[in-house]
Amino acid sequence: MVYPLRFALFKEEILNGVKRQTVRLLRRRRPPRVGEILRLYYKGEFLMETVCREVLIMKWKDLQEDLELARLDGFTSLNEFKEWFKMYNPSNETLFMVIRW
């Protein structure tokens, strides 16, 4: 199966290999499986296909102070990371999936 991922930020970082993960709110949709093809899009434009190598399920309380994770996700600071995810109004127990390729 193919698992599509859509992005609104970080096109160049994805294309040049700097960004090799994404953090997504865990909703009803199942997470991708390790080994599954990920199809990456930026604002509707197809960027690439790659293979899922790791999926982590984490609570917001464990994500929000992890500077390394924020940087791997393309953000330059924890403040920038937190500001982006503020739209989800996460509680400490809100679940997210970290998808790595």
C-alpha cells in the first residue's frame, strides 16, 4: 500500500534530505507501517516516494520539550515547533505519530 503525506512547509528541506520525518496528530486513520511506501506532496505537488523506516506514537508531553525531534522535523526552535502544533490545542496526553523515512 501507499501512504500519502501532505506538507504545507519545508519543501526544500524534504527534497534535499534534511527533513526525514514528520509529526502528525494521531487520528482515526491508521499510522503507516514500517516498509510501506510514503508518497510525499507539497501543496498538492508530488515531491517523492520513499519508504517508512520507523513510526513512534508519543504523547504531547514527551514531544513538546524535545529540541532534537523538533529540529529533525524542520523547525529551528522549540518555540517555533510549539507554535505550529498549537493549532491542535494539545493536552499533555494528546497522541501524535512521528513518521520517519
